[in-house]
Amino acid sequence: MDDVAPRPGSFWIRAVGFGVDVLVIMLAQSLLGVLAARRWGVDVDRSSTLQGAVVFFTLLFAVLYPTVLHTLTGQTVGKLLVGVRVVATDGGLLPPGAAFLRAVVAWLALPFLLGLGHVIAGLRKDKRALHDLLAGSRVDRVPSPRRAAAPASPPPAAVPPPSGSQPL
């Protein structure tokens, strides 16, 4: 295996992956609303109790979704699609506590720091955001699978001169 230094995931690549993950979370929220409406037969938009429950479970999902997937594989759906992976600074998978801390700080940094915790990734050479610095993680680009080298074709065989001809 080659010892190639990992390339950090750029700010914009990470932003696109985060956008995809937000869509996944919105889908989960919609499904929670539909399930709640079917279970209790009440319009979720008209019931503040059900709205609160859907919001609570959406927030829970928004934290557990990256925590579990970063612990198990290093990638959420968004990170998988854009080709990046969250790893510990030593290159291994994040432990559950660090993945949880990373997820909580990432979500809290959006409203409380106006997204500046995420912007840090665009300003640093190693592309680590505030949540990466606190959790001891980094986001690396996933190397594309190496293309299998096509087997070299044998050199063309020398064609013998026709019989009965004289060499020049």
C-alpha cells in the first residue's frame, strides 16, 4: 500500500455533503410527521404536542445520524456522495464520544456562532472546522479506486520474410 498523505476535504465539498445530509434529516422529519399523523389521526401542523414531539425526534436524529455513521464508517450519506470521510486525527475511525461531541458542536455552532465554526474550515490549511478541532477529527477525501492497469499487450511478432526472397 502506498503511504500517500491524505488530502483534506475542501470547504465547498463539505458544504455540499452537509446539504445532502440536511435533505436526509428533512426527509426523516417528514416521515416522522406522517407516522405521527397516521398513528394518532391528528394533523401534525395543528397539534402543538405532536409538533414538539416531531421537532424533538428530528433533533435527536440530527445528532445520532452523524454520530452513529461516523463511528461505524466515517461517512454519512452526504459524505459518501461527495467522496469524503471523517476520521480521527490518527486516521482511524472516531470513537463514539468524539463523534457525538463533533455532531453536537457542529449543530450548535450554526445558530450560536452564525456558522463561523464551519467557516474556519475554509480558512485553515488542514481544513478542520471548530467541531473537528474539539473532537480530534479531520475530514479526508476518499481516494478513488485505482484503475486496474490493462495488461500490456505483447509486442508485435516479427514477421518472417517471405520464402524465396533475398534480404536487402
